[in-house]
Amino acid sequence: ILAYDELHNAKRDEALFAELERDCREARKWGMELKFASQMMEDFGNIPQLATQFVIADRGTPKSREYLRKTIALQTVEENTLKNNVSLGPGGLTYLSRIVAKNGNYVSLMTLTIGPQRLWALTTDSDDRLLRNTMYELLGDRPLALKLLAIVFPFGARKAMTARKEALRTTSNKNVDADEMNSIARTIAKELIENQTFLLDSQKKRMST
């Protein structure tokens, strides 16, 4: 398996991108599976013409969906499904899957759901990453840090961080800077660490009932 994320970076290198397009044509005979990811369809060049599966994880804009209609012949029913159903929510990421087979296309909606500990481990949200890394630093035990974060903030701590940031902004009558955000994260992290026994015991009781 060859997986390449942020494909727009490869597109800047003409020789590399030409090699990737050639791999799309020839790699199958070597038993190789290719996976490419990027935020914009324009980043894929001619690769969509050779692809046998599409995973569309964002509903996009009218302009981007028009591009899909032109490049991969996105059908009206697919476009409506994309607009109305594809999103990221508490239940996971619902995406549009299209498999291109010799006898036709197979299109379906699928939902990728992962647990709160994995969400915390993989989060790219700036507030969540700040709190997670602060927990790592103060606690010195990554698995335990992820467990505590998952118990209290199963869907992330952005709301809690934002609420404290707004309270501080109202009190000080100025914008919250990076040092103050670090202070907010340390305060929340210390609260979780100080209450870890209670939190872990409460989780055990919930799981046993």
C-alpha cells in the first residue's frame, strides 16, 4: 500500500506527480494499492480518471461539486446525498463512497466511528491539542491522560476552552493571548488530574451497571 496525504504538495513536483500518475496505471499488476488524499479535487490532476474508489468526506461548495460533476461525472442523486448527509458529528464522520467496477458504480453512505480516546489521540483541533499536550506534560502517562480526557470531554474540549476564554476576555476586557490560553489548559488539566480517582471510579460504576 502506498498512501500519500496532502497530495497538493506532490503536485508541485512535476516529475513526482508524473510518477504517481504512472503508478496509477501500472501498479495494479504488482499488487499495489494506492491511496491519495487532499482537500481539493483539483489537487488530483488526471488521477480521478484512473481511480476505482472515491471517498468524499466533505460536502464541499457549489463550485467544488460542479468540478466533481465535470471530472468524475457526479450524478444528481449523488450530489444531493453529498450535500444533505456528508458531515462530521458526534456519531462520527459520514462520507460518500463510490466504487467503480466493470459493471457499474456502487455508491453508498458510510459512517466512520471511533472512540473518544482515539479521537483525543488523533485530534487536529488547536484547543484540544493544547489541552492534550498539557495533560501529557503534567501527568506523564499518555494512556491515562487520554482516558481522563475521554471521560470528561468525549467529543473534545473546545466548548469548555472557549467558555473559559470568553470569561477571561470579559474580565480583562482584552483578547486572550497564547500565554493565557496555556494557563487555561493547565487549569483544566490540573482539575482532571486532581479528580482522576473519582473520574475513573465513576466510569467503572457506569460500565458495571
